[in-house]
Amino acid sequence: MTEPPPPLPWTAWREATITAVAPITPRVKSFRLAVDFADSVRAGQHVDVRLTAEDGYQAQRSYSIASAPDGSGTIELMIEALPGGEVSGFFAEVAAVGDAIELRGPIGGAFVWGPEDGGPLLLVGGGSGIVPLLAMLRLRARVAPEIPCRLIYAVRTRAEAIALAELEARARDEPGFGLSLLTTREGAARRIDADAVAGALAGLGDPARVFVCGSNPFVAAASELLLAAGIAPARIRTERFGG
Amino acid sequence: MATRGFTGRRPPETTRERLPPGQHLTDDFPVLQIGPNPPVDLATWRFTLREGARPIRSWTWDEFGALPRTRWGGDIHCVTKWSKFDTAWEGVSFDDLMAAAGIAAPTDFLLAEGYDDYTTNVPVADLVGGKGMVATHYDGRPIPPDHGGPARLLVPHLYFWKSAKWVKGLRFTQKDEAGFWELRGYHMYGDPWREQRFDGD
Ligand SMILES: Cc1cc2nc3c(=O)[nH]c(=O)nc-3n(C[C@H](O)[C@H](O)[C@H](O)COP(=O)(O)OP(=O)(O)OC[C@H]3O[C@@H](n4cnc5c(N)ncnc54)[C@H](O)[C@@H]3O)c2cc1C
């Protein structure tokens, strides 16, 4: 009998095999990767991915984990193809099932939520900023469905909304969860504003935890609105993807 | 191990030489922080040096503005992997702060403290000799709140999380004490050229 090797520290680079790829919007693909740390991921954390060219040139980027521990031994990433994007372009055009991708994690200790943090829980996402919030929603549904939760999700169009079917099903089936979808470039063409925040808070009560994620300008605007609505700064956590 | 099918978009050699491992160049100025910008009022702003809990010296905004000024220009590196070249800062060097307080650094380590209750540890050796300052101006203008204004620490040779935003003081500590990110697994020192992102790197 040989002892199993000790688990690698989370900072160690490891190869993870892509086990599934699925388009989820015209610009976003979902990737499932087999990792040994899938069960220890906290909702909101990310991984660092490192790609290496034949000549040794490397590029690193961060990607949030969309999945909550589900016993599958995999994590899900959702990567939006940016125009000219060095790493997101690789995922959009090249990465396929069976490929080994170097990554490390799970990373991040500020933008995380677990049932021990309690609620009510307010989630505010713009575009691909929904990804870490999705992990929180998935975790909540599994382990703490009694915690009241609202999601304000701003997207350009419904077609570009990530996991829209899942979010709408949750809003329909999960008593404590409500969704406000704002489409900025179709229908009423509404950006996040004071009314959207007030509407979410009306159904939720005073949130114990607030998580805001998206592009730089989105997070800046949403944070100002949340502070203006009277939410204590210490309850608000932000994550900025760039842009 | 090469990643199948990855060719990459190599920056020119002149750029690559200035990029620490794992970093890429950005032209904008991304923002990294854990929460919203804290409200900071210049009328009540104070910058305080402490040894442990004991205040050593404190300056109002006007008093701080009267201290000798230092400029620094160069490259900055964020642990989220962007680097920005040729940034220009102005403020009060750590050396001038010590001189104005009439002291030598009482210990070898300190924690920079922000108005958002963020903390980060920096060895004194990494601040003396012109290596660190409390910056009030970026690109010739007051630092905007998104980038840590009215005043932020600037320790540009370390990853930028060490350059605490909205800084309200420096607390000297007997030993090297972990700050906010360091308690969450980030590296105690954070040298970008040795890619010290996380504890153990
Ligand atoms: C903690 C963290 C978590 C993240 N999670 C995710 C995630 O779950 N899904 C995801 O798709 N991305 C995520 N990102 C963004 C991701 O890390 C990359 O920045 C993004 O994929 C772009 O990399 P690239 O190499 O394709 O583009 P680059 O080649 O670096 O840049 C191409 C162009 O796009 C611009 N750009 C770069 N980043 C963005 C951005 N985020 N938005 C708009 N424009 C941009 C650049 O300025 C440049 O003009 C996350 C970032 C962080 C810091």
C-alpha cells in the first residue's frame, strides 16, 4: 500500500483537465475543470490561470469560480471573449475538452460568502461580474435557502445575460430569492440607479452582506448607489474584473 | 508544459524587460480595493504615526501640505497582474516624515492603516532612503478617491496592495505583523520580481 500524496498547497500550480465546454451566451463559454480542491472552494473565490507558449512565454489571468462545491470534483469557470483578448481569446477559440490548463487556487478571502455570514444577502452584478455571485446563489440554495437574497443583474441584452434560465428558475422556485434584471441596451434600457437599489432593498430588508462585481465603472457606480441608500460601507465587498 | 494551441500576444522586448513575471501592461489605471471608497473629509483628516497604540506625531491636512515634497516616477505592479509604466507621484517621503517627527523609526516594521480600516505591513527598510512616500498627487493632480486620495502610501517596488489607499497613519510594530491581505494568504513581503503573490511563493 502506498500513501496517497499529500494535497498540494493552494498556491501550487497544477494541471487541470477541461472536462466540459459549453457556450452560454454569444460571447461567454462555460468550462468545467477537474481539480483536487473543488470541495474546499468558498463562494466568491477565483483561480489564477497560466498559459504557456511553446517558447516558454506565459500569460496569467484570474477567473472567478461559478460553481459551489457539488461533489463533482470539478469547478466551473465562465469566460467572456473580449475583443483582442490574449487569454479570453484562447479560451473562446482554442480550449477544448481534454486540454490541460495550468492553474492555482482557490484564491481570495475578502469577496467570499458562506452561510455563517448570514443575511439578508444583496448581490449586485454587471455583465460577467455575475460569475462569483452565481457561486453564492448556488451555495445558498443548497445549504441555506432560508437566507433572504436579492440579485440586481445589469446586462446589455437578455441574450447576453449569463445563466439567465437558471436565475429565472431560482427566482420562480426559491421563496427567499428575488431577481431584478436590468437590460441597459434593450427594452426599458435601464442602468442601475437609486430606484433599482431601493426596489431590491424593499423586498429584502437591511442587508448584512452586499457583494458587488463587474467592470470598474459598474462597481464604482453601484458602490456609490449602495452607500447613498444608507448601507454601511463595512458590509459592502467589491470585486473588479477590469475594463 | 506548453498549453496546446496558445501562442500569446507578446509585448515588444522593451516592454517585456520592464514586466515582472506574470504581469501584463495596461494603459488605464485599474482599481483594486475590497469595498467602496471611504468618505474622507480634509477638514478632519489626520495622518498619525504610532508606536503600537501610542500616537507619536499627528498632522492635519494643512500641516501635512507644508512638509517637504518628493517626486517619484516609474512603474507600478498590481498583484491582479496589471502593470502600469511611467506613473508620476508626489508626496512626502518616509524620510522627511521621520525628520519632521524628529525621530528615527522606533521599530523595523510597520502597518499602514487606511480610513477603510485596511492594513498592510511593510518593513521600515523598504521605506527609508527614498523608497517610500505618502503620496498626495498623481500626474500633477490631487489623487482621486478611486486611486486612494487624498493620500496613499506609495511603495512602488512592492506589489501595489502594499501601497495602502486612503492612508491615515503608520503604526510601528515590534515584529512583522500581517495586514488585511497578508492574513488572507497573500505574501508578507510581495516582491513582484520574485513573483511573491501568495504565502509560500
Ligand atoms: C478577481 C478577478 C476575477 C475575474 N473573473 C472573471 C470571470 O469570471 N470571467 C471573465 O470573463 N473575466 C474575469 N476576470 C477578467 C479576466 O481576468 C481578464 O482580465 C479578462 O479575461 C481579459 O483578459 P484577456 O487576456 O482576454 O484580455 P487582454 O488581452 O488583457 O485585454 C484585451 C483588451 O480588453 C480590455 N480588458 C481587459 N480586461 C477587461 C475586462 N474585464 N472588461 C473589459 N475590458 C477588459 C483591455 O484593456 C484590452 O483592451 C476576472 C478578473 C479578476 C481580477
